[in-house]
Amino acid sequence: MASLHIPIHQRVFDNGLRVVIAPNHKSPVACLSVGYKVGSKDEHRGKTGFAHLFEHLMFDGSANVARGEYDAYLSAAGGQCNAYTAYDQTIYHEVVPSHQLELALWLESDRMVKCGVRQIGLETQQKVIIEEIGQTVEDQPYGRWREAQAAVAYAPECSYSWEVYGSKADVAAATMDDVREFFGTFYRPDNACVVVAGDVCPEEAFRLAERYFGDIPRGNGTPPRNKFLPEYRRNGYVCSEDNVPLAATVLSYHYGGMNDDNYLTGAALASIAGDGRSARIYDALTRRRQLASSVYVYPDLREHTSLLTFMAIAATPEISCEELGEALHQEISGLATDGVSSHEIGKARNSLATSLAYILQTSAGAADAITAQTLFWEQPDRVNTILDRYAALSDAQLNDFVRETLHDDNCVRTDIVPS
């Protein structure tokens, strides 16, 4: 398996901001990614959903860009933007013609300099978020179970015990004082990184980044972090009623977070179990036993802890959660009892490497991946080692992970019952 060799140039400015440049001259575009190390895990009960709300607010006015002008500037320059919030990070992306990089850097630096959100912007985005929760969670088939699962999988005092979108009531109760406090606490250069990938000259990109970000003052002290303790992990059962036509069962198993040695092992096992029609559990439940219409297996990653999740949706309305859950449990137990074969591990290794290589061929994909390596490991060039890490996964390592992870004392079960 060939190693990646994305050219990486990095500097740390005096204000603590990490700046990474990854030149790629295949197409005349520049991809800017600005990552802040703040997500829903940095929230507190009574103020949940604020990291996601703030992602929206950052498009609603900054120091010198009026409300509604951010998208207008980028569109006029032939660019586009996006953003997302997760448990542990908030990421902002811009893709522009390479000669418009300076514009993108100015826009991002302007909203790091000062919170320009006004009351009308807060009220507008509160309504947007509340509507989004309604459309993508409450009214979405199979959209509610994750919230129920989180409350069972983690202790109430753990900030992983709610989902990223938080509660409607908390979002609606946010005030301008909350906005200003959140901005001052987390939106600061020493809690962020700037990554530029694409058709750029590293020295020129560093010069522009220094011009626009270099004099932004670092924050006071260090950003407060909620602690995660191993005893916050819980196992248990929850039943979630939903307006769906078919029953579903979800079995999730605790394992390490992004800094754990098994960070990639969970992804490999998910590929073996559920990636493609020949995958072990997908094949067993859909083709051989004909109990499931769909099977999904994925690593639900967080910084401090993760969940390896197996989800099966019934094939017909007559199949109950009890029948489906028992079958899913049997197949997962078979993984732990029989182990996984060298052939399965090889297929998973190749599939994951191919998917990663495909993503990293684009400047946008590389920018996102490098941002993660910079935020969580402070090692942007670590992106060039991931393929080798997949290649180094041994049969013994993966089977040890299976035995240590896939057992009932480590499991959270969620049944989704048609209402």
C-alpha cells in the first residue's frame, strides 16, 4: 500500500494560531478550512445546541461584513462556503478560485476578530435551528433514536449525553450575552487552525495569513474543557417510538476516542461487518436470514470515547425488534466467537485505504483531513501516515479488539418501534 505524500508547510503564529499550507496545483482553486476546537461536548446542560447555533451565527455578521454579505462576497468571486459542527469541533470551509484566496482569508479573519452578530441575527438563526431540528430530527424517519441513545450511553453529567443539535428550548433561550461569552471563550486564534490546500504558493499564503490573522490577540488563559471520565460510559436499553413503517434495532459498543490506539481499528471492523453486500453482518441479515432490509455499521467517533454502532432495519412490518435484535446480537456474538479472517481484514484495509485516498486527492478533502489532524493531534503531517496505519493493522490486533469490545457489558441497545 503506497504512502501519501501531501506536501505540508506549517507555522505557529505568536498568537497561537496554527497555519498549514498544502499546495496542490492540479486545478486553479484554493480551499480554506478554519477549524475551532469546540463542539457540543463543550456545552453544559441548559445551554445545549449552542455550538451548532454559533456555527449559523458566524454567517450572520462580523466586524466589517454586514448581515447577509458573507455569501454575497464569495458568490461574486466564484466561490462557495459551508460549515459543520460535531461533538468536538466546528469547521468552516471556503472554496475559491486561487486568485481569490485573499478574499477568503479576510472573510474568515474578520469573523475571528470580533463577534458582529446582532439581536435580529440571533433571533433569525434560533428560528432556523428550531426548524432544522424539526425537519431533520423530529420529522425525519429514524431521526430521534440518537438522542434517546445518548442519554443511556453516557452519565447525565457527561456532555456526550446529548446530541449536537441540543434541545429546542435551550436554543430558544440563548441570549446575546451567551453569544458574546461563547465567542470570547472559544473563537480565538489559540483555539483554532487555518488550513489552505490547493493552487497556492506556500510563502505567499503564509504572508496573507499573517496579514489577516497575525495580529488577532490570543484569548485569556486556556479555553475551559469539560472532563471525560471512563465511568461516564454506561450500558443499557432504551425504546424509542417513531413514525416509521419498519422496526429497527441498534446495538452500540463503547471503545476509545480519537487518541486511542483503536481509533482506526473500529473503522476496519465496521467495514468488515457492514461495508457492501458481501460484508459479514449485512450479508447474514439481508440475504441469508432475510430479516433486515438495511444494515449499517459505522464508528461514531468522538475525541474522548466512541461508539461502534450496528443498526438493522426490519425487512417487513411483521418482524419485531425482539426478533431482529436477537438475530443482530447473534451475528455480532459470532464475530467475537469466531473472529475475523485475514481475507476479511485485507478487504477492509483496502476498502478504507481506497476511500481515504479518493478523499485526499481533492484539495477540499485534504483540507478537511489536515484540519482534523491539526486540531486533535497538532500534527498536520500525520495525514500522510494514515494509509500506512491501515496497512499496519494486524489480524491479532483486530481480533483482540473484537473480543474486548463486542460483549454485552459494553453494549447500549436502542429499539426503534413504529408508533
